[in-house]
Amino acid sequence: MIHRPVSDGELHAFVDGELEAVRRADVEAWLADNPEAAARVTFYRQLNEALHRRYDHVLSEPVPPAMLHPSRRRLPATMGRAALAASLLVASFVGGWFANQALRAPQIVERVVQVPVPMTAQAAMAHAIYAAEVRHPVEVGADEEAHLMRWLSNRMGREVKAPHLQTLGYRLMGGRLLPAADGGAACQFMYENASGTRVTLFIRNADADQKETAFHFKVESNGVSVFYWIDRHFGYALSANLPREELLRLARAIYDQLSL
Amino acid sequence: MTRVPPEHPIIAQIPHLRRYARALIGDRVLADDLVQDCLERAWSRFHLWREGSNLRTWLFTIMHNLHANAVRNATRRPATVPVDAPGVIAPTRPAQEDGLEVASIDAALTQLPPDQRQVILLVGLEGMSYQEAAASLGVPIGTVMSRLHRGRERLRQLLAAAGSPTLRRVK
């Protein structure tokens, strides 16, 4: 049988599953007649297997908690370790509580960035869950608006207002209390237009050092579009299955009303 | 405390970032430091990630950039001695009688230039396609393939030169 010569690149592609099926048969046939190349292929395969044997155990190691805290930054690596080593040394003399503090100390040095991700993800999830509700879309209805605002303001620790969007065709249905990602309280107001399209406004407390932001737009993984921004004490996320332009129109109206 | 919600898509990638970093750097502490730095950057820039694009290559790109910086800086900074360094020095896996001896793999890998080590690990360990490896390194596919070939061939020579008995020697 005569085959097109097999290149080095094709041998790797063969091993790595990057070769198209048609050509794979060619390579197999060619390898049968070329023991030297076959030995190389065997080596490449063994190499990949050895890498897995050597390093796969890392996959099952528990993830260090620091990796899950985006807003906490440690000292630069080398400095951090020196500080940690020093603090461990001290801590071994002074015991429990101090050890705890000393261990924490190098970790909480500066807050770099506020991550809006959890807010949009949470807002989009809450939107998907509650906007789909037929019988219980809200916890407290707009007919009890005064009570709703008092209750949520109490839980949020600061006065919360639900913007009015009737002029844009959306009426307030009511709201609900939600857990915020940081363990505090958040809330959600729901609006509906004449054709039954629902929009939710998710509000949570902004961190003290959080700066005001412009509008950001994001389509979350569940397909819900979210505009989010931070204004004074609160972070806002407006969610809906709406085109960007229409959602932006609503976001602007809300921003204008709430910043009065 | 701001803790990332468990369903965040980045979280599923953390074990892979750690495995790759461990294999790339060898030292456990330094590898986790690299991952930590990578994640901090990723969390703060997540809004820049385009929905629908490949999250894994995005994360690995961040890690490669940080690693390149670290490698550059390391040449200017005195070497640091890690507190516990199980990685390269002491093999932690039992010796294998079949296939390649894992401790030898460690030692041989460290003799490769980083750019060859990267593609060997991205493709062979992380199972990336050549396209993904190219994207995460910011190089053309042809470059990935040539590095892969040179790297694997170099490893083959290194391990063959050591000879079969040496191959299984416990270091």
C-alpha cells in the first residue's frame, strides 16, 4: 500500500486526537510498517499517561479558601510567605487567638477590586426563578407598598425605594427579601408590562469603599440580560429577557429617579 | 466577606489551573501563588470576559501572562527557598513498574524550556486542543505544534539517555 508520507506533526495530532478520521487510518497503516515511528507514538502516549499519573491528584486537593475570596489580596508571594513564616513563629509562642489573628494578618492587606459578578449572577438567578412564578412572584405585593418599603429598608439597614416605571409601561408588582452573596440582605422588586414581560430590580448594599460606576451590561449564563451599576450605598442590577436598548432605557429611568 | 458563589463558572476551573501550575512550576507553594494571582485578576476582570467565549483559555491566558512576568522577575530577584517543596525534589507518588517513571518525568520536564513545557502540559495533561493551547498562549497553531514536537522529542531523548534502569530509579 502506498500512503502519503506521515509528517511529525501528524504523529502528534494522531496521539492527541487532532487528526481527522480518514487520515487516522492512513497513519495506523503506516505505523505498522514503521517501528521507529510507532515507538515514538508509544512514547508520546506513555508521556501523557505519566503526566496524569503524576499530577491528577492535584485535582482532588481541597481548594484553598483564599482562592474563593476575590476581594482579599495577600502580600506579593515571597513577602507574604516571609510574613507568614514570621507570624507562625510568633504565634507558636502566644497561642490560639493570636495565632488566628497572625495567620489572618498577611491575608487581609488591601481590598483591590469589587467584583460585580456575584451581584449580576445572583440577580439573574433570582430573576429567572421568581419572574417565572405565576402565583407567588413577589413576597409582598404593591398593594402594601408602604409596608414593603419599611420592611425591606429595615432589613437592608438603609432606606430602600422602589422606582416607579408606569410612564415606561411597567407597573410595580411588589418585592421580596433575598440573601446577598456577602451574607447580608438584598431585595428584589418586580415589574410587569401590559404584555406580561417582567423586569426585576435587584438591590444590595454596596461595600463602604465601593465607587460609583457607570452602567455595565452583561448577559448571564442563563440568558438573562443584566444592567448593573453602583450608586452611593447600593448596588443595582436590573434583569430581564429584553433587548439591551430597552433594558438600558429602563435602567436610565431608574437611575434618574433613585439619584434624586 | 465576599465569597464567590459556588456555581460561579470559574470555580470549576480552579482544580485544573492548580494541576497545570503544579506541573509547570513543580513547587507547590509557588504554583498555588500563581493560581491565586491568576484568580484575583480573573475575578476583578470577569466583566471583560465575553460570554460564550472559552473561559478556560481566558483563564490560562491570564496565568501565562503572570507566569511570563514571574519568570522575567525571577532572573532579577534572588532565589527564594520554599518552606515546603514536595514538587520537583521528592517524588510523592509510588514508583510505577509499567510505563514511564513519574519521578523521571518531573526531572526531565524541568530541563525543557518553559514554552515547550507549557504546550506539552496544556495538550497532554489538560487535554486542550491545539487551537485552545494556541489561544491560551497567544501564538499560532503552527508554533504550538513545533514546540510540542521539539519538547516531546527532547523528553524522549532525555529519558532514553537515562536508560531503562535509570528510568525507574527512585531519586
